[in-house]
Amino acid sequence: MLKQAYKGVAVILTLSLVFGCKKEKGEPPPNDQLADNYDRQPMLSNLADNYIIPAYSAYQTATNDLKAKATDFNAALTGAALDSLRDQWEQALLVWQDVAFLELGPAANISLRSQTNVYPVDTTEILSNIQSGAYDLELPENFDAKGFQAIDYLINGIAGPDDSIVSLYAGSPATQNYLQAVTDELADNANSILSSWQGDYSTSFIDNSASNAIGSSVSDLVNALNLHYETYIRKGKVGLPAGVFNGFSETPLPTHVEALYFGRSLPFLHRSLDAIRQFLNGENYTSQENGEGLDDYMRHVKATTGGQPLEEVIDNQFDDIRTKLATVNDPLAEAVVSDNATVRSLYEELQEMVAMLKVTMTNALDVSITYQDTDGD
């Protein structure tokens, strides 16, 4: 696997992550007293009430609208209905980025991310399921044959031009049924997660604020955010397609991009980064009004890196990533082959954030990383 270099102190910090992902000495050393005397409840309340629940509500609406558009398409079987379905699929996948990193509580209980957005999809499994008509979408073996990326294949890649796709559906009730089943499940899962957050889970999440120990809400949040950024954004959206993790050959893997058949991957990368930045800063999901967030917690414990306030360095790094991202063009599946150096430069900029979030921030907040990183990066 490719060994990537960090800038400055980050190189030392990140190399330490390879060996066990234990909490390492960051900059500054953890201040347990400062981290412990912070009133976490207002922050958790703001994040739950003003970001998490509104975001899941928007996701519920988007997936229910997607379900309705699939029903409309199966009934009409026209090019216009297909375009409408595609538009809603794109919108729902964008909103998914806003909640994808919240794999804790109700989402973690059902492995929501694995049920929702696995890529590359197994098109052979999808076609086999359609042909047999006998499938259980809840089984892990079907995780790569359902969700948003399966729908991408079903509405963008299963046949040639639009009239060919419409004709295929017109002659295949089984394909119609599969499309409906996959979209129905997305909506059902979204409804379930939102219901849990609007019910008792929100209260228990906010009340679980006595410490940052493993199992606390802060620990769960910080681990979920780090795991998603490191594994599913940095690696999944950019590193894997660019070939960074493809053994000694480092050959690009263009079929590993998100939204392969749609042909546009970058809008979803943009949205995923914006969502994490907004959440870190405690911004209201709908109004972007600034509330109590992890940035305020970092400020409280006087976290720094390179002599600068950590929350400011992290925010500036998002700008640097944006600058690099602007140099990459869709289709990403083509860019990783024809302009691999530029995509890898973006990856390296994404990599810079790992040490900031996973080492310096976690040490400053006295949070232990509980997941294992086996990337060898």
C-alpha cells in the first residue's frame, strides 16, 4: 500500500496511527481537567436538536420522495418519469452525505451506512436477484446490491440510451419490482432512524454527557466522525479510485468511484466535506446559525497545533481541501486515470486532516479512538 507523507509534525503523528490506532501524544498534551470541566450537555443538545434531527428529517423526506418517484416511473414508463426519478435520486444521495457520518446509536444498530451506499456495486448480484425474484435485502450478502449505488446502476447503467432503459423496464416487471424494493428500503430505514432520534434516543444521547469515556456521546460522535472521514471520504471517495491502496501496483481503480454510472462523483464529495465542517462548527442544519459545537470544545481546552488554535487550523484545512478539489474534474472515473497526479494531490490534502482530527483533536478532548485503522497509510 502506498505510504503517504504528512506535512510537518503530521508525519510523525500519522505513522503512529498505523500501529494500533491507540491514543498518541498530540499537540498539546491532553488536559483532562479542562476537558472534564466543560459542560457538554449544551453542545450535545445543539447538535441533536439543530443538526442531527433536522438532517435526518431532510433525509427522510428525500428518500420518501425517491420512493414515490420510483413508483411513478414504474407506472408511467416514460423518459420524463425516468428523468424525474434521476433528479430525486441525486438529491437524496446529496442529503445522505449530511447524515452518513452519524453512524452511532440507531444508525449503528442497523449498520445504516453499509445498507445505504456501498460501492462498487455487484451488478451480477443485482441481475441475479432480479432474475430469481428471491432475495432478502436485509442480508449482508446483498449490501452491495442495494442502496443508492444499486439505484445508480438501475436507472443509469442497466441499459444504453434512455429509451432502451424505459423499454427494459416495460418488458421486465421483475426489474420494476427490484427498483421499488430498493427504494422502499431506503425510505423505511430513514423513517426508522428519524423516529428513534425523535423518540427516547435523543434524550439519552444528550444526557450521556458525564464524561468522554468510551460509550459516552462525545466518544461515540468523535469516533463516528473520524471513522467516516478517514475511511469513507478520504479513502473511499478518493484514495481507492486513485489507486493509493491498490498494493504495489498503485493502479487506479476507476470503477470504485461513487456514482459510477451517473458520471458525476464530485458533488457528493463536496457535500460530505461541507457536512462534517458544518457539524464540527455546531451550525444549525437549516439556517447555518452558529451554535455550540466541537470547535467550541476545542477552544475551551485551548487545543493548538503548530502554535495555532486547532479549531482554526481545521477550518482552514477545509479551505485548502476545497482549493485542491477545484482542480479535479468529473467524471472522476476518468480523472483517476488521465490526471492521476492531480487526484492524488487532493488525496494528500485530505490526508492532512486525519492527524488533526484523529490525533490532535482526540487527545485535546481526551477521547480514545476505538476503531482500528488497517490501511497501512
